[in-house]
Amino acid sequence: MALFALAYYAYRLTRGAIDDPQGAAAAFQHARDLVSIEQATGLFIEPTVQTWTSGWSFATDVASWIYINAQTTICLAALIYIYLFHNERYYFVRNMFMVAMAIALVGYVLYPTAPPRFFPELGFQDTVSNYVGVDHNDVKVNALFNPYAAVPSMHCCNALLIGWSLAQMVKSRPFKILWAVYPLILVWVVVSTGNHWILDAILGGATAALSFYAAKWLAQMRPEAWAFSPAKATA
């Protein structure tokens, strides 16, 4: 709890770095730069994905619900489950999350980026606002909300950390498959809701990979406690 509280207050400090007109202008320019890169590399598929999803109201509602709950209900429930039922592996997962959050905070400060929903001229809409009936485009940067925290996508990063971990732990084959494909589901969710660019998701995956290898390196210090499969202590 202390570690997660520390991460929260670190986030509060980083929000001030973009809580001004210049920070917002930089976030929009960074988003345009990402669009240019995606168009040049053939990755600019976000409008197509959102248009396809919007043709199915049920799919749009499902995507919006998952987006709202992925970082809270789903993520917290997964961490609690791992802590209670696979405690020997919890500390490796915890360390991955700590490293990932640290990397993300650096990204949010150095490269604030406006999400697709801020660009209706490109054909994007804010499906989450439509779903909950609250226009969060009007919500400014504050202690609990940073509209320009897009690079990297922590929805995709955390989905990989949780999905990879639970796919190794659960015994039921259907649940193994579910958690294995969960990161792909989150990519669809963040893109179809207009909250992340494809490059955000890719960088979220890179953040998860770095966090995994960092946790493996940390585990060498305390293999009996911090390894994903802890080694038994010897005399």
C-alpha cells in the first residue's frame, strides 16, 4: 500500500508539468507527430477500428465498460487474487508494476500527448463520454486525471502484466486463453474508444517488456521472495 501511495503522489507531482497552455499545446503537437508517423508507416488504422466498432452499439458499450474498469476493477481484482492465492508470485508482479509506473511517469512528463478523442476533425468520437454521459474532454488536469497521459498506454501495459501473469497461474484452459488474449482485447478497447493511438499501445507493450526484465533483474537480489517462481532458501 505504501508503494502504491508513493506512486500516486509521484503522479500528482508530474501533472504540474503540463498543467498550462504550453503543455497542452505540446501535447497536441505530439499527437500530430504520432499521426504523421503512423500515416507514413501504414499504422494509422484508428479511424477504421473506431468506425467498425461504432457500427455495433453493443461492442461500443462493451469497449467503454472495459476501458473504465480495466485500470480499477479488473486490475485491482487481479492483484488481490494474486496476493491471496499466489502470494509467492505476487512480489514479482508488484515489482513489474512499480517499474512500469515509474517509466510511465517519465513518459507523461517528457512527452505529453493528446488522445484521438481530442481530434474530431479526423473522425474520432469520445465513446466513453457518450457511454457515461459525462464529457471528460472538459475536465482539466488534476490530481486524479491527466488527459494527456497517453504515451505509453498503461491500459495496454498493465493488461500485458496482468494477462501474462494470470495465464501462467490459472489452471482452467479457457481462463488461460482469456488472459492470454486480454492484452489484444485492450488494444482494441483503447483504440475503438478514441483514448489511445496505435503507437501508444506499442510503447505500452515496450514498457511492459522493460518492466518484466527489470523485475527479473531485481529478483536476483532476493530470489527467495521476488522471483516469479521463488527459489527455496538454503542454509
